[in-house]
Amino acid sequence: MQRVSPTLLVLLAIVSIQLGAGSATFLFPYIGAEGTVALRILLSAFLLALAARLSFQSLLQTFVQHWRLMVVFGACIAAMNLFFYMAIARIPLAAVVSIVFIGPLSVAVFSSQNIKQLGWVCLAGLGIVLLSPFSGSDLNTHGVVLALMAGTGWAMFIIIAARVGKQVEGNTGLVLGMSVAAIFMIPLVVPAVPELITHPWLFLACLGVALLSTALPFSFEFEALKRLSKRAYGVLVSIEPAVATVVGAVLLGERMGLQGIAAVGCIVIAAIGITVTTADD
């Protein structure tokens, strides 16, 4: 993997995440959005713990020391993913990813306190307005609200993850956060158990979604960040709504229309602008 370009690794990670999200929608008719995301998080927690090779004793000791922070962190992960999956069950993937992106963009702007970025915020806001029912969009209002809630969860995740990174060494904080999120998700998995017993292939399908959504992109980005500047990484990640548009069209047959494409374009340009100006602060 070290021979692969870091730019290509980030792009592969982005595509992998969107393929994972798109593929997950095919499981919704069987175990619902809630059951799918719950099982995905449970499997992702297991895969991350396996990859981290941390002993149960060290994880337990770290959790006891920082249990309040870990519980809040896990709750953010659970909420962010739950609302995201519930949203893509109602509106196109590209629309959800675009709306959710408001979360990290807001964190970047408020942490920068650069008044010059107000224009980028307005541009991102225009994208959200174009996707909202207020502009005549036919998107499901409930889905838009859920996407906004997922974006709020992502913003909180970024803020709390920074604290976790300072207080907990290595990947231990992420493994514990995902594990706590998995515990929160157990009640949502229970209703799906009969369907999983009847159709064992659903478990394997969820494992594939977990690999695409968590294990593979985490590995790609971890390696890429060793050789890539924060600005370059931020600009690359900013194209995620555009990638979601392509994946939604090819994999799911979703069509955003000219207004939807314009909205995605506004948010992508705003994300790139905010990333570049923040890096210059």
C-alpha cells in the first residue's frame, strides 16, 4: 500500500464509503435502515478491535479512566450513523451526503473565526436551500431533517474526537467509541434477528457493508495521511458529495435533476473554499 499514491488512497476511501452506503440500501427491505446500521456498527466495532490488536484489559482500563467521554463519543457515532441511514432510506444518497457535509463545514468555519469564509458559508447554505422543500424540491422533508441531524452528529463527532485524540493514545479511543456505539445499537439489532436466521446471507452482506464503510476506508486514509498535507486531504474529501452523486446514479439509479446537481456543486465548491482558506489561517 505504501507504493500507492496517497491521493489515490483517499479517493479509494471516498468511493468505498459511498459504495458501502449505497449497498446498504439493498438490505433495507429485509431488516430496515435501523437494523442495517445497527448490524454494520456491531461488525465494524469487531473489525476495528481486531485490526487494532488491543488487549481487552487495556481497553477496559482506558474506558474506566475516560468513561464519560467514551459514552458521549459512542453516542455521537451511533446517532450520526443511525440518522444517516434513516435519511438515505428516504432521499437520494447524494442529497444526504451534501446536507450532512454542513456539519464538518460548520466546525471548520467556527473554529477558524475567519470572516472571509462567510461567502463560502452562504454558498453552502444556498446548496442546502436548493435541496430543501422551501425551494420547490420534491425531497422527503423527513429525510432532509434526518440528514441535518446526521450532520449535527458529525459536527459533534469531530469536536469530541479531537478531545479523545488528546486524552487517549493511538486508535484506542476510536475502538472504544465504536464499541460503545455498538452497545447502543443492540436493541435495534434484536428485531432483525429472525430475518438474519431465515436469510443468513444478510449477515455476510452486512459484513461487506462494514468492510466498505469502515475497515477499508479507515486503512486507506490512515496510510494516506502519513504522506498527505491536511489541505490536500481536505480538498479531496470535499468532493465526496460529487462521488455520492455518481454512486447514487450508477448503483441505485437515482437522478438528482439540474437543481439537485447545482445544489451539490454549491456545497462541493464551498467545502473546497473553506478547506483552502482554513489552511491559510
